[in-house]
Amino acid sequence: MIAQALVFLVDTLGTLLLVALLLRFWLQAARAPFNNPLAVLLASVTNWGVKPLRRVVPGLWGLDLATLLLAWLVAWALNIVLSLIEPRLVLEVAGRVGLGTADFSASVGLSAVAALVQLVRLFIYMMIGALIVQMLLSWVNPHSPLAPLLDLLLRPFLRPLQARIRPISGFDLSPLVLLILCQLALILVVGGLARIMLMLI
């Protein structure tokens, strides 16, 4: 009982930190202005690890690789810590990345790859969440202060679809198509990576 509660607490805090790191990376990649309250919050939560890593990990094409590397290291450490707390309950984490009953904690290398799969899956879920919020705001409150930020984050993914899919009766169907593509990515990409890992075990 105590081990299960500890796993829940560590997993929840670790996942929230991963979301903060991935969102920080996404905002920087989208060139979002960093004078908004969300960016200030993310910086204050993640600067402890990003700033020291920036001294040794340079950026590439304007991307903050230090933030991405820290997210991967946190996901890797989270998997290892969870497996040390309660090896039986780590199967829940394995299920999140599509590994079923495989015990990836048996190998540090497989745990590192599992962390990568976990980050890809989490980012896709974040994109799905951003799309749903953007669609709701477009119907309920299109002038919300959050709308321009969501538009900036999702524009690189929606623009190619909007160029190929014309609006039907004034309705932009590109967000719906992107939602479908995200679900396909979860099935094909994340599921495919998980199957490759299973073959390596």
C-alpha cells in the first residue's frame, strides 16, 4: 500500500516535470515570447537543470537541446526510481509506453529507450490536449489570451494541412485531421518503437 502510494507520488511529480520540460522546449521551438506568465512559470520550475546543461550542450538550429536532454534524463531516472521502489508496480509504467508486461528495468539501455518512447508519447498527448483546447476556445471564446499562444504552438503542424484541405462550409477541418494523425502516430510510431523494444528483450 505504501509502495503503491509512493509510486503514484513519484510518477505524478515526475510526469509533471516532464510536461514542464517538453512545454518549455515546444515554446522555444515555436519562438513564443517568453514574457508571458506560463513561460515565466516553466523557466522557474526547470532552470535548476536547464541552465547548467546549457553550458555543455549547445543548441542546434535554434532548438534548446539542453531542455530536451534534461527531459530524457528525467524520464530515464523516473523509470529507474519507480522500478527500485516497487518492481511489480513498474509494469504500469511499461504499459504507458506500450511494453505490456516486459520488465525494461532489467536493462539500463532498454530503460533509456523506454524513456525516449515515453517522451514521444507524452508530447503527442500534449499536442492532442492543445488541439482540443484550441477548438473549444474557437467556439466559446476566440479572443481568449491563450488563443494566440496555442495558435503559435500548433501552426507548424496545422499549416501544411490547411494548405491541402479546404474549409467546408466555413469550417476548418485541419485540427480534426491533425487529431486523427496524432492518434495514428500513437498507434504506429509509439507502438512500433515498443514492439522493437520487445524484440530486443
